[in-house]
Amino acid sequence: FPADPTARFITLMDGPRQGVWYSYADVASISARFAHAMAALGVRRGDRVAVQVEKSAENLFLYLATLRLGAVYLPLNTAYQRGEVSYFLEDAAPALFVCRPEDEAGMRELAARCGVPAVTTLGIAADGSLPDMALNLSHEFETVAVGEDELAAILYTSGTTGRSKGAMTSHGNLASNALTLHELWGFVPGDVLLHALPIFHVHGLFVATNTTLLNGGHMLFLSKFDADRVVELLPQASVLMGVPTFYTRLLTHAGFTRELVAHMRLFISGSAPLLADTHTEFSTRTGHAILERYGMTEAGMITSNPLNGDRVPGTVGFPLPGVSLRVAAETGALLGTDEIGQIEIKGPNLFKGYWNKPEKTAEDMRADGFFITGDVGKIDGRGYVHIVGRAKDLVICGGFNVYPKEIETVLDAIDGVVESAVIGVPHPDFGEAVSAIIQKKPGRDDVTEASIIAHVKGELANFKVPKRVWFVDELPRNQMGKVQKAALREQHKAAFG
Ligand code: ATP
Ligand code: MG
């Protein structure tokens, strides 16, 4: 590590071990011992290590140990149940599965059925058979020297549009993103990152952790996002990375004031769209403009609003240095300024393909090496990238293409509406009918299906006006704050008979 070995890398800020901290020397020695333990369990260079454990400092040391071994780190969402875990174990064929101590019996059985040769455990109190085994092993481990094209990790996509796919990420991919973001976001010695994201996902694992490691910086580690705890800790931090729901929740917290965050250097948002309203409300409240960026499991970070310069609400900024981004029609024809189409990208951050799915990889790649992201958007006259949705969420109503974001923007601006999601629902005449699911502000009985429809009629062409509007207390989201439109489509699929 480039860092001062006595400097703090991580301090636990909640749970039974609150206050426990680890230095960079600890990072080196514990990851060395874990690497020896995994080698003794049979893990070799190139092998996958599947991991489903709670967020902890040791979980990060396990990630680093896997990389030091030249093995491939494969974290699984902690919410996945047995049926889901067995899909991933069969698909990825890991040499080792690390699970929670409390799950051990069931997971051993499952791993045996899936042909996984070894199982070990890691708990939140630095307990479990892996740390036990590592305890007396050497603090020194000679990190396996790997090529930049060798795999470092396989992360499964969030499964927002279908079954999760394993994205093969190389050491070169991770290094390019970490080096770029460290510089682009202006990390400086002394930066303290408040970490409240899950670490089975690109955002919390790679973006937050790798930039901190590169900076030799300190992370304040929360096992999960808790607005009260975040408000208490912000005075000790300089950078917060969050998903949009972090920011909407902070804005409803009375203790979240301009004074509280006057010293903060940077608030970053990503993983799901940040409403322009949230951005504006945040600036008004705090004087800080949230820096929104865009990325995906297959490419890490792709674009970012500038550190110095206009952070434009509702946009995801410019392609990162070294990353090429273009907008194209389905035919592949390139589109011009402000024209909406598929976002395609290429660069040192782009993954090596989907694990076990060469056909899917080939399908999503253009002949010149650009990757079709599945996101739909445009580039404006100043070069800012706008995401307007996903190709799979496009609604085709009576032969017309309807981009949900355009209608959502109109709906979200209606007084009394908190947020909306527009989906296509099968319809006997139109093919798909534009339909809206809306969260309204509490007590707004005046906001009704009829009032919403009447309002949109005055703003948009008839084929874009929702045929039905349903109200919900909260839109369904995953842990990264992504609205689950597939679930909404499933729920309402029979609405038009
Ligand atoms: P799956 O590919 O399995 O359907 P997923 O695409 O949601 O799931 P991830 O790789 O976790 O899985 O998420 C990447 C997606 O998140 C992007 O393709 C994009 O749609 C969305 N996204 C990320 N950041 C932003 C952002 N700032 N604004 C809008 N969308 C974003
Ligand atoms: Mg995706």
C-alpha cells in the first residue's frame, strides 16, 4: 500500500464492535492471513470465491485477500435466499463459498449439491471458521502478480431487467476506474469517507473502497444507512457516497442542516436516477450541489458531473477521461446532439464479458468494440449526458415509442406528487398502454386519477397520457434505490384484460 501503515483505514461506527478500527498495516496483515487460509482451503489463481456475508471490515479484507491470491471475488447480495444462491453457485462454480456462520448448516448442504468443494464462514464480530483458521497463519503473503486482463471479480448485475448476469471484471478495469476517480473527484490526504452502502455492489465495493485505498484515506463504516447515525457522523466526514434514497431521507431529517455539512467536501450520488427536484432541494438546504455520476456493473463508472464546474441536475455529466460514449439508433446509426437513443460505451473500464454467456456478450457488443448498455439517453449541446431510461422500459403504445422519463418528469412536477413510475401494460388495442404508479404527498386527497390524467392531457400528446393511474405509499425499490419496474409490470399485467 502506498499509505502510511500506521494510518487508519477503517473505523466501525455501529454494531457490537463500534469504535474498533484497523490501520493500513492491519489491512496488509489480515488480508495476508486470509489469503493463506484460502490457499489452504484449495483456492488457486483464477478460481472464484463466492461470498455471502454481512458487511464488515473483515469482509473487505476478504475481498483484498482474494485479489492478492490472484483469485476472483464474487460477492452475493445478502438478501438472496437459498434458491437464488444455488443459481449463483451452479453458474459460477466457485472453489470456495464463504457464508455467514448462522447459515452454515444449510449452506454446506447447498454447496455440496452444487458441487462447491469448500465452505468456510465469516461473521460480523470477526468470528467464523475463516478468521479462526487465519489466526495463526503468517502476516506476510507474497501477492500474486497478475496481468491487467486477468479477472479480479465477478459481480452479478442487480437483476432490474431480468435474471442477474455475472460481469467479469479485470484488474485493469478496477485500476483504471480507481485511478481516474481518485483524481477526478479530487481526493486529498485527510479525506474521510462516510461509508453506508452495501459492499456486494460496484458502488460500495469498488468506487468507495478503491478510491479510499488509493488515497490512503479513512472510512467511517456503517453496516447500513441510518439517517440518524449519518447525521451524527457527518461532522467527522468529508465525503459521502450515496444512492438517491440517502439524499431524500436526509432531506426529511430535521437535524440535516446547512451548518451540519458546511465543512463537507463532496456529496456523490449514483446507482439510480437522482430527481432534479432532490438535487435542487439539497442545494437550497445545504449550499452543496450533489455530484451525480452514472455507472453499471459491466463498466464501473462511466460518466460524472464535474468537480469544478456546473453539476447539472437531471444529468450524469461527462464521460470519464479515457471513456468513449455515443448515442446510437437500434440499427447502430450514430445520433446527433439531443437525439435520444441507446447509450454505447468503450474504454479501459469496460468488462470482459458476461460469465458463461458468450452469446449474450456478443449480442451486446458492436463490431467496433462498443458495448450497448441498455440505457437510453442523449448528449446535450454542452456535452452533458442525460439518461432517460432503459431500453427494456420503453413503452410502445399504438406503434409510438414512449419514453417513461418524459412522462415521469411531467408527473413529478405536479403539486402533491412525490414520485412516479411509468410502465407499459399489455392492452388489447394499443399493444401496451401507458400507465402510471404514483406516490403522492400525505393528505393530498385532491390528487386523483382523474386530476392527474387531466393535467397530463394539457402537457403531452394523447398517446403519452396514462390510461390508468395507481397510487402507492411507496414505489418498490431494491437496496440500491432502483425502482423495480419489472415487479410493477407483473403486478398490473392484467389491468386491461
Ligand atoms: P440488470 O442489468 O440485471 O437488469 P441493473 O442494470 O439495475 O440490473 P446495475 O449494474 O446494478 O444493474 O445497475 C446499472 C444501471 O443503473 C445502469 O444501467 C442505469 O440504468 C442505472 N444507473 C446507475 N447510475 C445511474 C444514474 N446516475 N442515473 C440513472 N440511472 C443510473
Ligand atoms: Mg444492467
